[in-house]
Amino acid sequence: MMDEERYAELLRRALMSAVKRCRRVTHALTSGGLDSSIAALMMRLYGASRDFKGVAVCLEGQEPFDVRYAELLAKRLGIGLLRVRASVDEALRAVEEVVKALATFDPMEVVNSSAIFVALKAVKGDGGTGVLTGDGGDELFAGYSYMHGMSYRELEEYIEHLVKTWRFSSIELGKYLGLEVYSPYLDEEVVELALKIPTELKLKRGRETIGKYILRVAFQDLLPPEITWRDKHPIELGSGFNALYKILEELSEGKAREGVRFWHKAQPYLYEVFSKFHKIRPPAQGEKQCPYCGSGVPKDKRYCRTCGAYPI
């Protein structure tokens, strides 16, 4: 218990220091998930930019639950909330921009990032300059469900690997739109501390398995319990953007491309968009070839960033 209390306090202090270094925040992506809620909370309490708005995005015609949690958080923090409801046409335009900016036709990456792009574009339209996110929280504190079946030793090694290889589309899309994107979890002090926290405090096993346990404990007295103990939901699900998969699959009907193997029904349309802006980059020295799209992939990697194939 002493370790739990000590690391919870150290974590609060490290995140407090991290948000103090975020100087130009005008908006915060607020899905109402744990990581982004903690980031917004700390910014409101200790950040250099305490006067900011939350941003919640959803797809028209869907019933996304992220907005409901974002409203709960905004009320708790006493901040304004920019609600963004995107039409299908707006979402498809975002898809094209994401493919162009990230040079990928990986359906999962594109759909997830399209929700982020719509939110960031709304920030830009609202006169924003800097955006706060919760990127890195899931990676550092075992938030993804696929991590929950790993042994503690495997999980510790995997998190260390993620820190060396992680990539966040929000940062790339922010640059594309001319916005600064900040996440306190990516701060060097926070990452260093997170790697020292025992894995048993990140993934709590008992009658049920709880990811990000130490984060929840550290902020359970400052956030509503509905947020503190909320299960992890991908942004495309919470925003309703997962409905794009079916739309993209319908747009892909009848499209084909010789020389490229598609592993998802939405890829023919996405590849057509990709081809407007990019060409498949062949393997360079020290790389292997993706068996699906032919793109170069580092020999020590199993994921193709161009088409999303995994494992390869």
C-alpha cells in the first residue's frame, strides 16, 4: 500500500510539472476518457494556460457516448466545451486529408485519425493555437485490452519497446494544420517515472483486471467516478466514427489494384485516395518488403505503417 500511495503522489507531481511546461494551450481534446480527463484537470489546476476549452467530436447520425462524458468533465472543471458534430461528407473529407498527411491507407489508423482531424480542424477554426491530448497514457500504463493477457515481465518489456517506437497521429496532424499538440504523458519526466512504476501497479489483477490502475488511484479524489473507473474505448467508437468502416467498404466495391493485396474491405477506396498523393515506397537497405502493399518495413518491425498489415 505504501508503494501505491508513494507512486500515486509522484505521478501527480510529475504530471503537474509537465502541464506547467505546456505554454500555449487553447483547447483540450476531451473524450471523457481517463487520460485526456487527467490532462485537462491538471492543466486547469496547475497549467500555464488555465483558460481553455474542451473539444468533443461525434459523427452525425450516431449516438456517441464520448460527448456525454466530455460534458460531465467540462462541468466538473468549469470550462467551456466545443461540441463538433461532423456530417458524413465532412468525415470523408477528413479521411482524404488524413491519408494525405499520414501517407497511409490503414483503415484503423485512418478512421481513428479522422475523428482527431475533425476535432483539430474545429480548434483551428475556433482560433486555437495549442491543443492538449492524453496521448501516451494507454501505452505507459497498460490501458489497452490486448496488454491484459501478458505476464508482468512481458508487459514491462513491451512498454519499454513502445516508448522507443511510439507515434501519435495527433502530433502529425497538428503540424499539418499548423497547431501545437501537447501531451503531459510524453513529457520526459513523466515517461521516466512511468517506466519505474512496478507493472503490478499499472495492471491490477484480482476479481477483475484493471488497466491504468495507478493513474485511477492517483486521481480518484479529483475526478467523477464515472470517468475515473471508465473502461477504455477507442476514439472511433466513442465518437461514432466507427460507422465510417461500412461507408468506406461500400465506396470500395468494384475497386481493385493489381500488385497490392488488401487485407480489409475498406482498403480499395483508401488506396485510391492514397494514390492521389503518394506512391508505395519500396524497401531501402536494411528493410524488408510488406507482403501486402510492397512498402519498405524495418526488418525488426512487424507492422506496416503504409497499409497497416500486421503481423508481417
